[in-house]
Amino acid sequence: MHLDHPDAYPHRHTYSAAHPLRGDGSRRALRIGLGGPVGSGKTATVAALCRELRDRVSIAVVTNDIYTREDAEFLLRNAVLPPERITAVETGACPHTAIRDDISANLEAVEDLEEAVGPLDLILVESGGDNLTATFSKGLVDAQIFVIDVAGGDDIPRKGGPGVTTADLLVVNKTDLAPYVGADLEGMARDAKAQRGDLPVAFTSLAAEGGVGPVADWVRAQLAAWTAGPR
Amino acid sequence: MAVGEAIPPTASRAALLVLADGRFPAGGHAHSGGAEAAVKAGRVRDAGTLEAFCRGRLHTAGLTAAGLAAAAAAGLDPLALDEAADARTPSPALRAAARRLGRQLTRAVRATWPSPELDALAAARPRGAHQPIVLGLAARAAGLTPLDAAYAAVYESVSGPATAVVRLLGLDPFDATGVLARLAPELDAVAARAADAARGGLDALPAGAAPLLDIMAEVHAAWPVRLFAT
Ligand SMILES: Nc1nc2c(ncn2[C@@H]2O[C@H](COP(=O)(O)OP(=O)(O)O)[C@@H](O)[C@H]2O)c(=O)[nH]1
Ligand SMILES: [Mg+2]
């Protein structure tokens, strides 16, 4: 039954969500994941990035809340993007599963956004916030940012773990709080360097105006490299 | 990724283990099969009540899903089966979930056991066909039998809630696995019954219903805060 000629179904070539080209041969949106512990500032970073980039870049966001739609609702309340550009994925008590072991729901969200409001340049995927071992699958994102904060303990870069060690960008957020929690920023920078070698680290305070600048610059560079990639 | 790279049907029993594995990346981990609502209502509290819940689900929703999966694996028209699944799923929330899971399973299976039949179904139902039908076509593409497809469906109907209850209640995982082991003979019986029914064609497929599961699924879908999608 239904034994079609393979060429009748060009969309079958999209089995691999990692494939960089759309059906029409153009480059699909760059997908960047934001992971890191709960409360480190992932949603705040996403909001600030949207404000900073949305005038020039077509952006959408996927959130992976653990048990509510809080992150999506925060972004909606603050009107960083129109509602049709924000999608919440339900993760079934296991946020790291949805971004790493079984990425199917997130891929669906990404595809639906592209279909509804595309063509998009950039899709930010925020993880629900888990532990230091949670990283994104390469089948879901092209690059990942790991967000930690100075108040979570200045020994986190030293302890390492896949997020701290391998993320394409490590963000150490809430530097404004360093004096109050006695965090040693230079020590954190040294430890991060030891763990990460040449991979970049950005120290940010989103409490300050324009505080997301270093992250936005990094995203712009990623976008430029992505757009210039092979077709 | 060229179609020519497709893995040929294996006719291998081990393929059933791959398909039925809870880690098969097709979205199941985000669903409790009604267990979250049952826990909240106090109906599932421990291993004993989990077993009763799973037994009820197995003989109703599980049997129905297994019949559809076996029929799809036997080569019945997937679109007719998709309508039959709609008719057997009164809860709009569960229909939506079944299609969402069907779409996720389609993605995973098209990458693991590519098949023109599944491509055709995906083209006809881009938002997803009912999950048991996709499961049946997956089994077919993997060289498995209708009975194998029924096994995958019945096992999923109880393993999903059992795993969810371990997370929701902190239930001892050995106790939860013991529940599944004790249900094994019933899983055999229900899978055989479903596969038998599928031999009788579309109109002979089981239509077991669990009204409480349907009602609670609607209630659960309206919760503002929940851990699982269903
Ligand atoms: N002082 C300070 N607070 C921040 C900063 N960035 C985020 N926050 C606050 O930290 C809390 C958690 O941030 P959120 O972005 O929701 O964290 P997430 O769980 O990683 O998404 C919120 O109350 C933010 O306003 C920062 O740079 N400095
Ligand atoms: Mg957040």
C-alpha cells in the first residue's frame, strides 16, 4: 500500500533536525540553548537578548519550564517578543531529558515556530534549570550557553561538570552581588580558564543597563558565522 | 540523510526491545498516563493502588491502543485506523496528546526504521496521527509482527504510569517494577486478545473505555501547575 516514489516526500530529508538547511536550500534559524542552575538568570538573559537583538534579528524562544509556564509568562508579561514567538514545552519532571535524551517535543516546538512566524534567524531554547550536568543535545541546538551566578557559590567553575567545562559560552551572572556574597570574581575567572581552556567566559550583571552586552556580542558573532556557513 | 541509508527491516525480536524501551526518544517521558491526576486525587498512594490503576488502564485504554497498533502493523489502512482512534478517544485533551505523541514517535521512527508507509502517513497527518497507529507502522517497518506491536502498546500503557509514580510519590522503584512484573501475565493476555481482534478487521477492534481516566484527563489539562503533560 502507498508505496510512493521516495522523491515525492522531500521532507523526509529533515529526519536530522541538526541539518543546517531548510527544504528550499536556505540556512535555517540558528538555535542556541541556555542551560544552568535554577535562578542563575537564564530567563533574564533571554529577555535581555531579545530586547537587544529583536530590531535586527527575527527571534523566537522555546522555554522548558519544570512544572509551570512561569518562564514563558515572564517573557510574555515583559513583552520582550509577541506571544506567537514564545512556546513552552512540558518536560514531565525531567527537564534535562527534554533537552538531551529525548528532544522530540523541543524539535516540534522549534519547527512549529518556524512554520508559524518564520523565516527566523535565531531560536533561543531555555532549559528548565537543572543541575550542573545538564547539557543540550547537538540534535537540538547549534551552540549552548551555560549560565551560573556568583551567588550560587564561587567554587562552581572549579568543580567543573559538563556545562561549565564544555558550553560554547560560560556566563557568570549577577556580578553586582559579588561584594555581598563574598564571591572572588578573579578566582572564578582563573578556575573557568583552567576548566575551559580557550572557550569564552562572560561576566555579566543584568541588573545594570546594557549588562547583557558581552552575551549579545557573542550571539551576534555566532549568527554571523552561521549565516556565512556552507549551503 | 539519503533514503538509501535506510536500515532494512530486521525481522528481529530485539527490535521490539528497542521500540518498547522507555528511553526510546519519542516524548513518552513527559506523560504520566493519568497517574498524576490519580495521585492528586488520592487514588494512587502506594504499590497496591498503583497496581490497581495500571490494571484498569491496561484492560481499557491499553487494550484499545494495542488493537489499533496491531491492526496498523497488520497493514490495515492507517487513515481509517486514525479515525477509529478518534472515535475511541472521547477526551479532547487525550486526543490532542495522542496526536502529539504520534508526531513525536513519527520523527523518531523515520530516523530509526524509515518506511514509505510512515512517510505517507506523516504527509497525510502532518500534525500527527494517533500514537498507537504510528507504533504499529513502526513495528511493521522494523520487521515485527502485529502481536509485537500489541506488546509494545500494552507495555507502554502500564510502564508510563509506573515510572511517573516513582517520580511523583517517591515510590520505591523496586516496588514499582514489581508491579509491572506481576502484571506480566495479564500483559500477555491483553496483547494476544488485541492481536486476535486485529485479524477481524477495523470493525472488530476493541473499544475499551475508562471514563474516569477521560474525565480526569480533562481536569488535569486545566491545572495551572503540573509535572506531566497528561
Ligand atoms: N542582582 C541580580 N539579580 C539578577 C541578575 N540576573 C537575574 N537576576 C534575578 O535573579 C532571579 C532569577 O532569574 P531568572 O532569570 O528567572 O533565573 P533562571 O531560573 O535561570 O531563568 C530573578 O529574580 C532575576 O531578576 C543580575 O545580574 N543581578
Ligand atoms: Mg528561567
